[in-house]
Amino acid sequence: MSDIYISRPGDKLIPHRENIIDVHDGYKELNHITKYDPLFAGGYPMALFFAPRNQSNLKIKKGYYHDYDIYFNDLISLKECLTETKKIHDVQSVYETDNAISIVYEHNQKQINLQFIKKITGNAQDILESFDFVNCAIGYKPKHKTIYVHKKAPSLHNDRKLQILNPW
């Protein structure tokens, strides 16, 4: 049995679930990615889940994340999304490693850093269970409006503790 909790539409366990979806949907620079059924994981969904919001527009306050780690079900989806991103945005830089393809572009005078993770593909639970820290095992799949959270992540966050999930 997995330690990853899956929150689907209609679920009431995450009280600010709809706010998480609304905040993500408000980032128009990410909309084109949704059709490729990505998993946003790590810092960005951690901010969606934990960061304080501005009261006026419910946006996450600045300084809680600066890039997006994006995982895909397969490499074909990754490559198609990358190709489309390069077509619709004026990409300033592309950097490729064995693990990821990172691109930077500007949207509405805001720098966007996307990391297309190529080393790990597959379903959301398997991806999150491969993370090195429990605290970071949080993901969001916008196509299905599904939130994935390691069951211990909220209490570790509240206690300000770091716990190893999968040591190297």
C-alpha cells in the first residue's frame, strides 16, 4: 500500500483543495502544458499546498518557488510538450542534462523556468515514491485536478523536520 494520498475532485480532506486548483489555473503561462497530462512535483506543488496566500487575489505570496519540475507519463509526451513550448514562447535558453531539459522564457514580464524531467517517467505515485525526501513528495496533475501528498508531508512541514524517503 502506498504512502501517497490521492486527492481527487469532490474530496473534502484537503480544505483548501479548490484554492490550489484556482491558484494553478491562474498561472496562464502553464496552461499549454496541461494537455500532456504532466505531474508538477516538488517545490511548486509544495507552495500550492503550504504557502500563505495574498488575501486580495489568493495568489501564493512571492518567494515560495521559482521554477517548475514537470514529470510526464512517457518521453513522447515530454518531447511533444517541449516542442510546443518552444513554438509558443520566445525561449531564452535551453540546458540539457542526463536528468532534465531546462528552458527559460518570459511571460508577461515574468521569467519562467521549466524543468522537463526525463530521467523518471511514469505514474504519479511511482514518481513521488522515488523522491529522496518525504517532505518533497507532493505533486499536482492539473489535467485531472488531482493532488498527491505523502501522508507524512503535512506533519513534517508543520514540525519543520526533514525526513529521508528514498536515500541514494
